Amino acid sequence: MKKNKQLQHMVKKLVSISFKDEKIVESQVVRSIRLLKSLPKSEAIQALQEYLKGIKRQEREHTLVIETATPLSSKQIKKAKEIIEKKVRIFKVKVCINPEILGGFKLTVGDNIWDGSLLGSIYQIKEVVSHGGSGE
């Protein structure tokens, strides 16, 4: 089934207005869902699926996940957020403690990953060493 361009545009706009001041606006989400439910059944199902995907994508693209081996201070978390916000607006910050990364940190926003962990460095060195020896 081909996607209706007008419907896609409407869903995209509804996703956009569902966020204000870095937060999801519940009343706007309810209004959007009511509007989409009023469409013919086949369009409504497709539009609601796209709306949900859009909401999740928007939230994921603006959520900073900080993975560290040890807990961070609020000052360190704030600094990480400030640095990342030079590239993308952050709605939410999640901090995950993962002792397996050994040290340093790993930052994720949407599909972007900045790996400054000790484990990441070990993997990079391993990759260089294993590929460096195979070309001879």
C-alpha cells in the first residue's frame, strides 16, 4: 500500500507539536490520537502506527544515554549534556552503570555513539592490530 503524502505530512506535524519545552504534551497526544482515529479505518491504523514510531523516534533522538563503569556526579552529567547539546537538543538524560566498560564512558543519542570507554579503546586497538597484521 502506497503511503499518502498528505497523511505522512499530517502525522509528522502531529509528532512535532506533541513536544513542548523538551517534554511530551499529553493533552496534544490525546488530541492527535483522536484526530487520527477519525480517519477511515485503513488510514487510521497506518497513521497511528506512524505517529507512535514518530513519537518514539523523536524521544530517542533527544535522549542522552550515559554509560559508565562508576556513578557520575550531577556536575559530570550536566557537563556531558552541555557538550552534546552543542550538536543536538536533549530532552532526557539516562545514566546506566555498566562495570564491563572498565572505565571512561559511552554516550548515545539516537543512532550516534561516542565511545570513550576503556573497553572501547581495547576493541579499537585489537581491530588495528588484527587488521594491521593481515596485509603482509
